[in-house]
Amino acid sequence: MNKFKDKVSLITGAGRGIGRGIAIAMAKAGSSVILVSRNQSELENTAKIINESGGTALPIKTDISDERQVNKMVEKALSKFKKIDILVNNAGQFLEKPVLDTTVEDWEKIMGANLKGMFLCTKGVLKGMMERKSGTIINFSSVGGRIGLKGKALYSASKFGVVGFSKALSKELKPYNIKVHIIYPYMVDSNNTIDRSKEAPLNINSVDDIADLVVYLASLPLRVDIEDIVIDPYLKG
């Protein structure tokens, strides 16, 4: 499958879960993939799966909340591939804690992973995309970025921030033919234990479901711009 032949994708949080599934799916579709996370061994495992299947993967250990590390990661990626066509900002952290118990350290950690990291990675790839007048950016928010979740105010705030940033960015980048998509997952089997050959629960999505969605969004022609994708559970009435 060569849907993304000659394309290069950068996926954050690619060491496990949704990010790993996305990276594998993009590689199967023909894209070279840059794998980013803070865990070197997990990145190498993902890269091994891709490379042994005939794909091309470059793992780069990076703390995306650190500007210096992000800049070095982008520099290394461009040194190998010369361009980045698709950015998937998937990495993030979850926190469930009442506001009164939330610390400034919690704030910095969650905002760094969920919002600052997305900003830094986006800024890192933008110059090349704007020069080529081509590119796709896919940002992961959450149901918490739509309605707010009880006991998860800090997490929800970070995910609302993803939405505001993405929508403003989309308007800014339209003259450059760069599309920005937002995915709002509800509940995902991040450990990928769902067997899709059997009847799966209707209130949870598999990693493969999300990965297929990312491949679909990234493959849309320029004339089709889907800004928001909300993934709600399928509940029978």
C-alpha cells in the first residue's frame, strides 16, 4: 500500500498505545515515520516492528515540553528525510485530581505535555510546510476538551487549549494549503486488546480504529477539509 509514498510523518507519543498504532498504520500506508516519545526502548520496539515489515522508521527520544530537545529532534529528522509532510500531535498526559489538590507542578507537567509540546512540535515543522505550501497537522484533544470532566479540570483545560490553538492555526495556515484536523477521542483501548475479528464492545474504540482514522484524514485531497472529528461511543437506544 503506497498511499503515502514519498511522504514523511512525525508522530509524537509513538512508543506505545495510540501513537504506536498510528505510526504502524502510516508506515503500512507507505509513509516514512519519525517516532517521538520520552521512552527510548518503547520507541525502538515500535521502530523494529515497522522496519522489519519493510517500512522506514526513525526513533528519536524527545521530551516535547523541552524546546531545545524538540528543535534537535526536528533537525535530526530533517537531516535524514529533508522534509516533514504530516504531523500527528498525539502525545499527552492524563491527570485526575480536584482543583484544591492540584499543584503548580501538576499544572506545568500537564500543560507542558498536552499544550506546550503540541505548540513546540507544530512550530518546528511549520517553516518547511509553509515553504512547500503543503502539509497536514492532526491534533488530539479529548472529550474533556469539549465538555470538561469532573475532577479533571487541569486535563480538560489543556485539551480545550488544544482546540483553541488548532482552530486559530487552521485559519492562519489556509493560505499555505496546510490543513489542521482535531480528533476528540472518547474511550480507546490503548493496550490494543480488542480482537477486531470478533464482536467488540460498542462503547470503546480500538487503537486500530483511531489509527485508521488518522490515515484517512491525512489522505484526504486538499478540497476536503474536516476540522473536527468527535468519536462518541455507539450506544444502542
